[in-house]
Amino acid sequence: MEFTILKDILIIFALSTLVNYIFTKIKIPSIVGYLLTGVLAGPHLTGVISNVENIEVLAEIGVVLLLFTIGLEFSLKHLIKIRKIVFWGGFLQFSLTTLIVLGISRMYDLDFKGALFVGFLTALSSTAVVLKILQDRSEITSNYGRTVLGVLIFQDLILVPLLLFTPIIGGESTNVMEEIFWMGLKSLGIILFVIFGNKWFMNKLLHAIAMTKNQELFLMSILLICLSVAFLTAELGMSLAFGAFLAGLMISESEYSHNAFGHIIPFKDTFSSFFFVSIGMLLDLQFLMDNITIVLGTVAMVVLVKMLIASGTAFMLGHTFRGVVLVGLALAQVGEFSFILVKLGQNYQIISEYYYQLFLAVAVITMSISPFLIMVARPLSHAAMKLPLPKRFVEGLFPLKQIDIPELNNHLVLIGKDSRALSMSVMARHVKIPYISIVFDPATVKERQQKGETVIYGDAQNSPILEKAHVKTAAVIVISVGDVVTAMSITEKVRNFNKHAAIIVRTRQIDDAEDLYKMGATQVLPEEFETAIEMFERVLNKFLMPKDEIEVTIGRIRKNNYGLVRDIKKRPRRSILSQLPNLEISALRVADHSPVADHSLSEMEFRGTYGVTVVAVKRKQKLIDHPGPDTKILKDDIVYVLGKQDQIAHAVSLFEKQKGKKEEKVT
């Protein structure tokens, strides 16, 4: 018995491992490595893969799992929020691209039907490539990521009518209106099915399965849901991938969605690699070499046209200049669903073999360069911002109403829109620390401004935005953005504005810390490593290690791993308290009706009655650092007391107690 498919999988894994190892070393995205693997193993070069159809089946599974995980990450509520982007933005991008490419295709001596069909092919972008990159960069839920996703969803939806329309272009007679009616009815049914499953059915089903505490059963159930919905949509005439996306949406609102996501990721990464390999196999290198000039010229034209139209669409949707560039470059490639459509078009002889091969070459090349285009999008937008661009173009068609920020001193500035920055703003508001948030996401800004928060919309790399947040007079600036290059740029700008403020920067990798310190950061917190340190510190506490030894140990760990000791050097010399772990100093506020109010320290006898010593009293902005026995305590004073934890806890009850409920007699 010959295990043909097993041999093909072995060859692909071997080549992919080798190519991606080399590409990882030279920091080239893995998608390009998979495409190159397909070229190397394909029938047009070495021909080592004997059965391409088997690989295409595995590739289809990969796309299904990829779209399923995207649906898990992007909930139905988020999809409803971007319905304007899906239907208005998606229609605008698709129709304009089709019309312009139709006109250009006539220059290639294509007849009207062929030119229109090529317009359809070119208008579609790669859901698999773009969403994988955005997922890896954690940018799917960003402002520009939502727009990209919305346009891609519309393209997936429009694929169904295109598949119905292709036979008509090819001259096949069919009842168009009847087909459209039944497709609309099926679409309505699947939408109602998804809403019902998301709201009433799926969470109960997953809860019942999870209660069995059988991980294998849970995984099988998740795969069953994914493949069942995908198969259902395929039977209704839609794509498998779109059905998988809907299945992910059904589970996304469930409390078990994160667990499902974790189970699917290994399968998704493995099978999606087969998709990119199968695309690479389609490239005919001989045709590419014989027509290199026209292929590269067509690639440049397709990228330019798609980028300009997608950028224009983003601008019409209200994006700022930076978002316009990001959306334009993200959608500048030809998509995988175009491969399905082009095969159908070739069967109906809408395009010849020459244009079929030209399309394949252009599609594979544009997909290969997409990771690089997305990588250079941010630096390119930053560089272009230095040009004298019109204000309306920079701020977008629908700029947010800027709120008036009063003069502030010694306040907190939070830069970033991730969950950490948003949580810190809630905490700052809770303890009444004056703060200003800078968020580069109009949707988030609008939502938080409606809640009464002090939020500025804008890019913190721009000096006017930093000036509006009064960075020059801030005491602490927290920078929590995902991209390290952006974080470095913001840190440098902030430090130039304020030489004395504490700048705390979050980063993902320890290796980025040194560069951020050079830019002026006071403290850098690599999130993964700092989480490990915090956990290890708790471990040492459980082993009853003295606090001073824990501090020394943690300091050494940071020094050895960061390669920097800025934070340790700036730490003040340990006081006697570090040698007395049972003692601590706590700040206690005097309540309005506390029995200690309007009494002197000698009257209260804190030391004799409670075992604590008053070491300082803060009254408004004045600090009494050596209070005497005649010092009176007033309401709203902050009293600093020294003692053991249980003694301080007893004193706390006195400070918060009302006079009518006191237990001890005040002399």
C-alpha cells in the first residue's frame, strides 16, 4: 500500500521547516516561506508532490480553521458595530476596483466580458493572508483592523453572487432572478441561525460539554461545530471559509470561547500552512521568466490601483491619514477566493490560458509581498506625515470634537488604547488622580468621552497632541502601545517635552528595554517577564523568605535579564524597616465623624492603647513630619502610623468609626 498523501505531507513539512528556519533567521514572514515551499515542491519546478489535489483539500481545511479563529476573536456584537464598514465600505472598494480594472484590462486587448471578469478577480483581497498577519500583530480589533476586516467580509459575501454571475458572463442560460431569490432566502436563514445559536443555544451546549471535564470531548465538539456550520453554508452555495467564520461568531460570546481558541490554534497553524503551500504550487516559473516584464508591470499596477482605491475607501469612512495608508497597503493584494473564481472562468472560456497564467503569477506575487507592505505601512505613514498635507486629509472627513483640557500640573498621562491603559484610567479616576488619556482610535475615544472621561483623540507621536495633554507639566507618563518602534518614537518625543517626568513604558520583549531606556524611559516593563517576576515574588513569600532578601533576589534577576540596572540604581537605600519585616508604615485618613478628630496625640495615647506610633501628619499640602504630643488631629488629615499589621488594622477601625459607635472612651 502506498501512502501518497503521507509522503506529500512529509515533503512539505521538511521543506517548510528548512525554508522557515532560514527565513526566521533573516526575519522574513513565514507566509513567504510557505509560498516558496509550494513553488519548490510544485509541478512546475521539482514536481516532488505527486498529488496536488490532496494538498488542496488540506489547504481548504486550513482556511476553514483560520476563519473560525477569526470569528472567535471577533464577536457578533463587534460585527454589528462595523456593519457600515461591511456594506458601505466593502461595496465602495469592490465596485470602484472592478470598474477601474475593467478599463485598464481593455488595454490588454481583453473583450468586455473578460475585462469585467478580471475586474472581479482583482477586486478580491486575501482574507487568509491579511487576517493572519493582523492576528499575529494583535491588530484585528484596532481602528484600521476593523475596517480591513469589514471590507474582507463584504468580499467573502460577494463571492456567492459572483459564482452565480460567472456562468452568465460565459454565455450559460440560467434563471437569474430565481437564483438570486433563493440565495437571499438562504442567506437570511443562515443569519437567523447564527443569531439564535449565539444568543440561546451555543453557550448552554458548551457549558454542558465543559462540565464533563473531558478535554478531548470539548475539542471534538468545537471541531464538530466549526465543520458542521461550514458544511451547511457550502451546501447552501456559500464558501466553507465563510461558514467557519460564522461558526466562530456563534461561539465568540460564550464564556468558553477563549478555551476553544486555545484548542484550535495548533490545528489552525498547521493546516493554514498547507493553504499557502498550495498557492505557491500554482506558480508556473517558466511562464514567469518568459513574461517577466509584463508580469512585474501588472503586479505594480494592481498593487497601486488596489492601494489607492482602498485608501480612498478608508478616507471616505473617516480614517485619518495614517489609517488611510494602513488600510490601503493591507488590501493591496489579490485574494485566495479569486483562485476559485478564475478556475470557473477558465472552464467557461471567459479568459484564455495566457491570461489565466498571468493572473496566477500576479496573484501569487502580490500575496507574497503583502507581509512586507503591511510591515512598511506604519513607517511610511510616519514619513509622509512630515509632508505639508491638507489638514482635512490628515484629520479625516469626520474629525472628533476636541474637548477643552484645562491647565494641569503633576498629573498622569496615559498613552495607548489596550486593556492595560484603559484599566489604568479607571483606577486613576477611582483614586482621584488627575489624568489625561491619549487614544488613537476614534470609536474608543467617542465611547469614553460620552462617559465623561478626559480623553484626547490623536497620534501621540505628533507634538500638538502631546501639548494638548500638557505633557510638559505631567508627573508620570505611561506608554502602553503594541509596536516597539511607535513606543520608542513616543518616548523620545515625550522626553524632549519633559526632562523630569517619570516615563513608564510597556513592551513585549526584554530585548527592547535597552533601546527604550536610550530614548528616555524611566522604567521599562516587559510584560511577559514582569508577570513571571511577580509570580516568582509571591512564590518566595510563600517560602517565608525575608523581604529584604526577596528584593535583592528580584533585583539580581532583573539585572541579569535586562542587562540594565537603571531601576535598581535609582532605588533608594533600604531603611531600617527593610530589616524589620513585621513593621510597616500606613497612611490613614481621618473620617468626618471619627472619634480621633479634634483631639491631640497625648489625649489619644496611640502608643499605649493601640501599639502604634504617629510619625507624621499631612494636612492639605502641609506635612508635619515631627508631630509633638500637643499636635491636634483634624478631620481629613492623613496620619502616618508605624506598627505591626494587626495593630494598624485595629487603629484603622478607630479612624473610620463614627462618634456614636465608638467602643473606647476618649480622654
